[in-house]
Amino acid sequence: MVPPTIMNLPMLVFLFLGSNDLNGSLPNTTISPSLSTIDLSYNMLSGRFPAWVSTKNLNVNLVWNNFMIDSSNSSILPSGLECLQQDTPCFLGQPEYSSFAVDCGGSRSVKSDDKFIYESDGANLQGASYYVTRPVRWGVSNTGKFYMGEPNRSYIIYTTNQFNKTLDSELFQTARTSPSSLRYYGIGLKNGKYIVALKFAEIFPDGQIWQSMGRRIFDIYIQGERKEQDFDIKKYANEKSNTPVERQYFTDVTNNFMEIHLFWAGKGTCCIPT
């Protein structure tokens, strides 16, 4: 269970308890007024939401639990959470789609040279947030904080760079950043075998001097199976910025649902300091 006493520690600002096999219900208690970010995703929590869940300016991520979400409490949190619970009931057994494509961080949909429509992904996701499209087609979940002193930092970055060896520079001119864990979900997919194509590019300039030892490497999981460990975009682009890299993976969809997980398995911290 989530200890009620931890929720009202007077100096508590960020609480990251995701992926901890927590069960039971959320504590029906008051929370610290300083608390701005709560991640309880990927646990086994259930029951109804307490009043503090709807606290103004509180970022809460309750993805992949077993909460009871119906008309009485569906408006408390951003829409679509019912599609991102463990039994994924949306379209289960009644699929509507055979593919989806997302322009990560994009403010508008883009038609690429391969004729796919890459849908916009401009939702303002903070350190413990999620978003599901309307109509329901795909979703995204983010956890982790970049800087302790920047509560409202944008998690989307932009560039005007043109990219090498591609006719789709616009696809790479926006990016959704995440300091810890970024997941995309395909919802309502027909069951069967799929090819997952992930397109990356390093957009920071060549030769940029870093102020810390942090490296932008991450693991890639598809349907819970690790496909890449310590993936480094620039390594696959021959150490060049503005050069797209595409990685393709085969996977199976068996319950009309797909999860693509980019995970920084770094120093064991939830947050990256200045």
C-alpha cells in the first residue's frame, strides 16, 4: 500500500513510486501543499480516487493499475485513463486499427514521404503525466523530472535544422524528451504480427560541450521485451547530428494493445539535476 504518512511530508515535492508492485487503494488523506508530482504508474492499485487526485496543478500518473473508472470519477483526471489500465478494456475484442504513426512532440499531423500520416503529439506532459487521443487511437505516458528548480519546463524541444538523407525533415524537427521513462501505446489494434519502425535523429549540434556526465542512452522495449540496451542515436548515425536513424522490430499484438517503452536505466535516480 501507499503509506498515508508519506503523502503529507511537509517538504515533499516529487513522489515517484512507479513499478513497485504496490496494491490496495490510494490513501484518503490530505497531501502536502508542496507536492506537485506523483507517479504511481505500473502498480496493482485499485479502488476509487480520493479527493486529492483532483488537486489543482498536481501532476498524477496512475497508468497501468486496476482502478475502477466509470462516469462518477472519469472526469477527475485527463480522459483516456480507462484505456491504460492493466486489463486495457478499450476495443478489447473489437479492434478498429491495423497501424498508427506518431510525430513525437509534433504540433500538427505530417504526411511523410512513405505516405503515412504521423499524428501530432503536442500534449504538455510534465514529470508524471499521460495523454490519450480523442477519438481513442494511441496514448503516451511520461515519468521523471529534469531539473529540481524548473517545475514547468517544457518536455518538447524544437529545431529548424534540415536533416540529411531524408525528405521528411519536418518529422525530426520536434522531439518529446523524457528524463526517465517514455511509453507510447497503440490502442484498438487488430491482433497479429507487426513491424515497429522507430525513427530517431540527434538534433543537438556536433561538438556540443556538456556540463555533466549524463549521456542520452536508453533501452528500448516493445511489448515488454527489451530490443535494445544502452541505445545511442548518434552511434548509429556515425557520430553525426541531423542524420536520421531507423530501427525496425518484429512483435505480436494479442490483446489489441501495443506498448513501446523508451527507458533510461541510468543511475537509479528519478531526476536529472542541473
